[in-house]
Amino acid sequence: MEIREYQKRVDEWIKKFGVRYFDEKTNGLILMEEVGELARLIARIYGEQSFKQEIHKKKALEDEIGDILFVLTCLSNQMDINLEEVIAENFSKKSKRDAQRHFENPKLKE
């Protein structure tokens, strides 16, 4: 699915099941909550924290990343932001800015 189509499907879902978008502030806070849930999983899967009970780690990570993507798309739709354009512009910016930066970083050398 193309990103444009995903944005459209999120919008249709909101109108069908969500009644309306939460306001931008609420969605911004929900996004932070979802990122926190992903961070909690990362701390337990890759960090030194432990789980209280065993979980399916990959599925849990996928669920949280999906939630983040959904809420981020809601915000983009509300703000009339075309994610395909944003992604293209972001790659262009990073490619120009970082053309040599990472190659020259001694911390990244083996």
C-alpha cells in the first residue's frame, strides 16, 4: 500500500469508527504515550529491564510501531500534511546534509 492510500484509509476509519479526530493536542499526547510504550518494550527486549511475564516480543513491537504510525498519520491528516511529500523532502535533506557526515564519524568505524 502506498502511503497516500494509508492516509486515506486512516481518514476513512476515523470517520467510520472514531466519529471524529481527537484534537491535535490530544493526538500529540497519545503519540507520546505510544512512543513510551515502544520505549518500554525496547528497554525490556534489548535493554537490562525484564518482563513480568513472557510475551511474543516481535508481535508486541509490531503492535506498538503500528499504533505510532496510526496516530502520526492522524496528526498528519489533521494538519493537511502529505506524508509522501514529507518523506521525499526528508530524504533529500538528509542526503545533502549527511552525504559525508557518517562516513567521517570515527565512532562508526569498525
